[in-house]
Amino acid sequence: MGLFYNIFIAVFSSIGSFLFGQAGIIASVLTMDHYTAHFGDAPDIQGAVVSTFNGGCFIGSAGAGWANDKFGRKRTIQIGCVFALWGCAMQSGANNVATLLVGRIIAGIAIGALSMTVPLYNTEIAPPKIRGFLVGLTQQMLGIGFIVANWVGYGSQYIKSDISWRLPLGLQLVPAGLLLVGIQFLPFSPRWLLEVGRDDEAREVVLKLHDNNTVTAEKEYAEMYTNIKAEVSVKNRKLSDLWVTRAMSRRTLVAMGVQIFCQFTGINVLNYYGPAMYKSLGVTGGKALLVQGIYGAVGPIANLFFIIFILDRVGRKKPLMFGAASFVATFSILAAMVATNPPGEPNANTAAQRVGIAMIFLTSIIFSLSFGPVSWVLASEVFPTSTRSIGTSVATCSNWAFNTLLGQVAPRGIDDVGWKFYILFVCLNFVDLILIAIFFPETKGRSPYNLLIYSSDRHQQARR
């Protein structure tokens, strides 16, 4: 039962990521006639609807660091689900922009907490040899959530009433309720149990995760016990712990960097404003939502292939470099297609439109083979247990901060500067490629304590 049980825990807890994917329904909702009749379609309003959600995510991921230490990973996930139920209900029932925006903020707080806690939980549950695969399932469930959201959005456009947008927003209540109840039957993180002195419970969890194989379970438990108890003696849960040594500062910058670079790929601009981008390529109306639905399906397929066959073999650094280099190429081609074939021309170049759409699809595939799963794995792997919760929180906050920024400016950029907006992502990914090549470590299969380039922080902590 060991491997199956590990996979089941990772998949079920990642319903939180599925819920984040469901939050991507807003990409379809923003284009619906009954929605725009209710709230308008001005770029600034659209940007506010997206960015307030992302701002809530920032708040949620910041607070989750404290909650994970205080209440544990399971309870924090449940708290996030309660906020998700509240926020999604407000969005579905909104009759004015203010109510919609408040609902978006509250739901964002939930997703921020879940997006930080679920990978952390899976990292601490997973055996090192398949950690990349299990944590990568977070991205897989996120992708499936986007598939469901896109196709629900596509189908809902044909409903000739306000139900067309209320229904897809309300469906987000389903995964939130399921996770709220179901997570109660999954184990606590054994590492957190050791931190709070519940040692016997931690041993039972480790034994269960190893399918009652006492030899391997006791070996992992002994190593875990020694490291965590040593850390607890000096742990004070201060934010400054992330910068207390040069080595710890580097850990923090790497974790923040991979999450920020994840936004620089432009993937969430595609997820949130895909139909608007297709419009810039001459694809409008129901066709844009249909293309968005197909687009949402290609990423999860690539992600599943990657986490099963590649991630735990090639490591973390090489896929990131591959992704950054590829995005330079895809956004360069996309910018060229939009620049040479402006939307609205009477004699549109159909071939150019298809190339532009192909680049958007290719970007999704490459993201799922690189930053998508790797960003969550690396950001949690790089920290020792003593700072993993707060460190992952800070890294996830960085992700949402830049997500909020890009979510706000993207509709204005697409409308006002057209193809030049895509050049921004060409430049950002080129810089990312250089920084990853020079500064990022390889963490595949390693305990945070065995990252040689960071060995100095254990020695310095021992002298404190």
C-alpha cells in the first residue's frame, strides 16, 4: 500500500490546486455577454477582477506560513477551504462589482494558503526518490482544474441568462467542500508532528507511508528525528531566520526566484486573458473560448508525462533552463506574428494566426515540462524543516505579488501596445536563463542538509 497510499495522498490533497485551476474560470467568464452586461468590459475593471484575486492570494500565502507552524499542514488546508467556500459563494451571488471583488479577495486568500501549503505537505510526506513526482502532482491537478474550468466556461456561454456566469463561479464550491471534509482522513505531516512533540504519532505515520516496512521506516524516522529535534532547539520562527546566514539567504533567494520566474514565463497571462490574446490574432467569439478549452488540455498531458518519466531523472535545474530558453523563442515568434498581421485587417493571414496560436499552445506545453512542476518542488526542497514553512510562504508570496502585477497590467498592455507587450516576456525569460544557469542548485534526491553549497548555514547555526 505504500506507493499507492503516497500517490493517493498527493492527488487528494492537490484538490486544492484543482480549486486554483477552477479559479481560472474567470478567463471565460470575462468574455460572457451576460457578465459584461452586469459588470462592464473595461480593461481596468477586468484587471481589477483578476488582480484582486491575486492580491488575496498574496495575503493568504503570507498568513499560511504562520498557520502551518501553529496548526499544521492539514488544519491550514481546512482553513483555506472554509475561505474558499465563503469567497466562491460571494462571487456566484454577486450583484455588483464591489461584492464580486470582495469575493475574489476572500477566495484569493484561500488559494494563496492552499498553493503554499499543499506542495509543502506533499514534500514532507513524499519519499525522496519520488518527491518530484508526488509534488509535481500539484501542478497536474492545477492543470486538470483549468481544463474543467475552460470547458465549463465554453459550455456556459450558451446559457442565455446570468446563470451563464454564476454557474461556473459557483461550481468552485464543490472541490472546496470535498477537500474540507476529505483531508480530515489523511495523515498529519510527520515532520510537523515531530516539531510539536507528537513523536509517537510521527512514527506511526512514517510506518504507514512505508507500508509497515519497519526497516526503511525506522531509518527514515531516525534521520528525520535527529535533524528536526536539533532544529527545534534553535527555532524561533522569525522572518529574519531566512537571512541569518549567507547560505540561508541564498536558499531564500533561490526559492523566491523560481516562483517569480514562474510568473515571468507569461503563463498566467495566457491563462487569464487567453481569449483576449486570441482576439489579437483574429480569433473571436465562441471560437476563442473553444481554442482556450483545447489550450487548457495540452499542458496537463505534458505535465503528467514529465513528472512520471523525467523530473526525478534529470533533476530540477536543466528543465528550468530549457523552459526559459524556449520561452524566449515562443514569445519572439508570437510578437512577430501579431506585429506583421495586426488584428482587424480585412485580409487576415490565416497561416500567421495559426502560427501565433501554436506558439501559445507550445508555451503551455513547455511550461508543463519545466517551471510548472519544478517551481513548486524546488521552492519546498531547498529549505530545511526549521524554515521550510515560512520560507515556502515567502516564496509563494513572491509568486502572487508578481502574478497580481501582471494580472493588472496585462489587459491594458494587450490593448494598448499590442505585440510589444510580448517582448517583455522575451527579455524577462532571457534574464531568467542566465540567473538560473549561474545561481540555482540541483536538489534532485537530496536532503536540504546535504546541499553542499549550503553547508555553511548548519555550521553557523551550531555556533549561535
